[in-house]
Amino acid sequence: MSGNQSPKTIATINFKGGVGKTTVTWCLADTLATYSDASVLMFDLDAQMSLTQAVGLNEDSGTLHPAFGNWYEKSVNNRRTIFDAIDQYTKPAAHFDFPIAYDFIYQISKSLHFVPSVEDLYWLELEVFDRDQMKDFMRRLLGKIGHSGKVADYSYVLFDCPPSFTLLSYSVLACCDLVLIPVNPDFFASRGVSLLLNSLKMRIEPHPTPQIAVFMNKTKTYAEAPTKETAFYMRQIEQICQRTSREQGIRATFFDDAWVRDRVGIKRAITGGGVPADLVKDFQGLWSACLGVLK
Amino acid sequence: MSSDSEFRTPEQEVLRLLEECSELRRLLKSISAQVGRMENRLKQAFPGVASQAHERRIGGTHSSTPSITPEQALAEFDRVVALAAVGANDQAERILEGKSAVDLLVIAKELGIALPKSKPSIRAMREAIFGKVRESVLLTRHHARTQATPPEQRATVLTNAMDELTRKLGLLQTPSVGATKTWAKRARELRDQGKSWDQSGLIAASETFSAEFSPTKYDNQNGSKIEALVDAIERQN
């Protein structure tokens, strides 16, 4: 990773489905890789595999891109997936010697690399019962990636987490620098943030709770500003962040200036060649806000 | 009905629904006419009250400029939320009742409430604002638990069940946890074999606590039933 420096790690999470976790993770990673000199590693930890399929999907044919499809098949056959890494890590009394190379990490572009999901993650909770056994997995894996010498030095690692508290998300939350929570301007998504903030510390303990940032995704706008309805939810969530920070002893920040607007067909950004021009500024703003709290 | 099915065909279903619709329309018209007649009679009987009600409904046309700024409107909303959050709903509602229509409109606008008409009634605005108040209160209400029942509470449930079992069976001393669970397991087996709950409890007791149990001391009238005791003990496993 960047010299001797550890990469900054950011986990996108929300237990409410459909708030845009996958799209936000991709757009942030793509904006960074395209418009800065940073090298980015992106993990899909969701057994739904939305990000993995979107990265490899050919919109015209509805099938996987041959390059990604071939690479993925080889990776699965050679047991070089994230599940195999967990399997190796949790073997009793075995040294964690999972080999890190580009058969484990897929190179989407020069500075955007990707660790895809596998369907085996669906059964992870049944295969691996021991929560304590898993807690250091991601920390150790990132250490291995950093010291492998066979892959790039990453400046940032982004995780697309599942919409539930799995052993893998526990492992990520126990080691990441920033938990990024996208929320939508509606009651259910706002309630999801409230629930998450109120239980996160308890679930991650004894690890220290990472810095938490919440931002409004799918913002409805009028004259380049959030509508009053959206502003209502932004204000509510800001108050929730302040209250839970005070009561739960966590560090939760709401980005009142760094929101991402609602846009029809944003999911095509992943399969259709990059973040739309009118959203690049939103994601750059979001990234600056993330860096602000990481400092 | 169609000849080969007991269900109506889509065409028959549409006809039936249309008939129901026209029946409802007739009913609503008659209700509306009846309400209109009542309203007129009331207006004639109490002309003063009727004009007041009219003014309230159209939203107090006397003052057309709001007395609060958008910032103050949000602060007022927070005040109402804070009251509702501690259960003082009446007080919270009274604050909104004291607001003029234009002020309510400012609050509603600042909360992003989409009101259906250009001149919404005071009642509609109050209800919409209070809806947001409830929403805000719900957003912060949590009952986070680390586990279903705390261990100390589980222990109390088991202890109480053991005490009750001792009393009911007339035992000389409270049995051990292990013996209690053995009794419950055996009672359940006997019940599954078709015995009544009382029989199951007594047979299990004579097998488990043979030395100190006498069926004559069994109290089948008072306290918990054998079924409830077995259930309580089993759930503590």
C-alpha cells in the first residue's frame, strides 16, 4: 500500500436495502480512480453480488464481459475468492498464508481494483460460527495485501457491505476507518440510520467504534438545492447523529453540504462507463467531506 | 358464473364491481344530501357559531402575514416534538392549536409537507404537522436489547417455578435444578404418551422425587397448573 502507510478504509453500510450502498461505493471509487492519482481497491462483501455482477455485466448482451467472466471463473476454480480467504483464515491451527495476487484482485482499470463477491458468502454464517474467530479477518487480509508486493499500493479501500450484520461486516466494521451510511429522504431509510447508530457500538465492542458519517443519497432537488421535504429528513438525521453521538459515545457526523442528488438510471454508471458528468461534483464533494472527518 | 368454473369470468367480475360502485355512489349522494340539510338547519339555529366556524375553516383570513420566520417555524416544530417525545401530546397539540393559519402554513412549508389544496384548512395543516411530529418521535425511539431475557431474569423465572413445584407437590425441600428439569422432561414425555397433565406431573414426581413425594400432598386446586410449570422450566433450558 502507499509506501509504509496503511490505506484509509471506508465501509458503506446501511441495514435498509435500496438506499444506494452499491452505487455509492462504485461511484466514489470510480470518481477517485478517474479524477485523482489515488489507487483504489473495492470489495464486494454482499452475497447478493450486485456490485460484482454490475462490474462484469455487458448491458447489451446481458451476460458477463468475457474478460471479467474468464477471470472470475478462474478465480473461483483456483480457490482464490474472498470465501477461500476466509476458509483459509478460519482453519484450525493453520497459518494464514492465503496468496495475494491478481488472481484474487481483479483490475478494472489501472487505478481501480476489485475483490468480487461469491455466492458462498450466503452460507458463511452457517460455515463459520465463531464471531471472535472472524473479527480480525479483514485486518489480517488487508495486512497481507499491503505486504504481498504482488499487487498495487492502495491509497484507499472501499467496502460494499451487505444490508445486515454478518460476520464479514463485523470483521470490516472492527477495522475500518470510516463507516459511511447513505440515507434517503424518507421515513424508513431515516429510521434505518437511527437503528444502526443506536446499536453499532454495542455490536462492534470490544473494538472501538470507527468514525461514522451519514449523508443524503437520492436527494430530491429544486433549483440546485434539496427540496423542503428532503431538508426535513436531513435535519432529522443530523439531530439523530448529534443525539446518538452524545448518548452512545460515538462519533457520528452528518454531511449537511455533501449530498448526492437523485438521478434516474444511476445504476447504469457501473455498467455503462463511469459516473455521469452531472454527478461527478456530488461525489467529489462527498469524498472531500469523507476526507475531512478522516483527518 | 362460467359453465366450467365456480368463479366469475373477468367480464362478470367487472359488471358486478360496476354495480357495487353505482350502489355506493347512490348511498354517498344520499348521505351528502342529509349532511347538507343538517348543516343548514344548524346554521339557521346558531348563526353566530356558524360564522366563527367558517372563519376557522378558511384559515383566519384576518392575518395574512405570518408572525414567525422559517427558522422560528422549525424551532417551534422542535419544541412540539420535544413535548410529544416525553408523552405530553396534549400540550404539544395545544401549541399547534394556538397557531394562526398563516403560521401553520409556514411550519408546514418548512417541513416540506405537500398540502393538497392552495387554501388548506387549519385542521388539515395541524394534522399534517402532527404527522411529522409523530414521525420525528418514532425516528428516535429505540428498545435496544442485547439478548431476549437477561440471565438474572431467567434465573428468577426458574427459581419461581421450582418454588411453586415444591409447594404444589408438597415436597419437604426445593429440588435441585437438575432434578427439576428431569421432572419436567419426564412429565412432558408422559403427556406426549396421552396421560393428562395432572397424571403426568404426579407420575414424573414419584419417579424423580420418590423419597420425599407423597401423592396425597399434591395440591391440584391452587397455584400454577402442571402444564405451565413444565413450560416455564423447559423454556429456561
